[in-house]
Amino acid sequence: MKTLEEQMAFYAAYHQDVRNKATHFVGVPAIMLSLFIPLAWLRIDLGGAAISAAMLFAAALVVYYFLLDVPLALAMLVVSAVLVWMGDLIASQGTARGWVWFGVLFVGGWILQLVGHVFEGRKPALADNLFQIFVAPIFLGAELFFALGYKPKLHADVQQRALRMR
């Protein structure tokens, strides 16, 4: 498994333009939320507790993040929990309304990100490595940490490595 620095440097090499990053701060959560809507409809009952596929998918992603970095994973746990909860709320409004929300969020999120890559002048990272879809959320969480002055060494190392990759 690649380190957090390696994963983030690859992603950062495709995301240097501030406008591109801004579109991703809206687009990535929108896409995540959109996916949690239909996944919320897939449920099993475990001892009286309803467990949805959205919960299981988010849990698997957060476990991966814990393997990369505990403080960032804790932040992503909170974000993921909120998005799963929102997805469940939307899903509970009915199938038709859920699919409309899914479409708006999914298509809108991708459009935003593609517009960001026009600003960047570079194709999305997932065009070269599909796994980057799973790195995007923790990358954005780390960007917030960096903006707050947290993990400056990781930030410097990621930026230095990313610039060499461009």
C-alpha cells in the first residue's frame, strides 16, 4: 500500500490550480452524497439495527483512511457520517425524489470537477489511476488541515513531490 504522502502527491500533481481545488471542494462531497442515496436503499437488519450499503461503503473507506493517517481519518469519519446521514434522509423521501437528487448531485458534481480541470489545464487524476476516486476525499480533508497550519511537513513533502510529477 502506498503511503499517504505518495497517494496525495499523485493527486496533488493534478490539482494545483486554486479554482480546480475549489470546484472539487463542492464536487467531491456532492458525488459522495449522491452515491449514498441509492446505497441507503440497500439495507439489512442486524439484531434490530438497520445497516445500509452506504454505511458499509463509508466504513470501508474510513478504515482505509485510518491505515493512511489517524487524525485525517477521524475528520473523514465525521464528514462521511454526515454525508451518509444526509443520503439516508434524501433516500427516505422516496425513490423518485431520491433518483432526482442522485442525478443532480452526481452529474453536477462531475461537471464542477471537469470545469475545474479546464482551469487546471490537465486531465483528472483518475484518468491515469482510477483509485484516485478514493483519494480525493482525504486529499480535500488534508487541504483543510494544511490551510489551518496542521501537518506542515506533510504539506511541504506532498507539494514538493507533486511538483516533480507535473
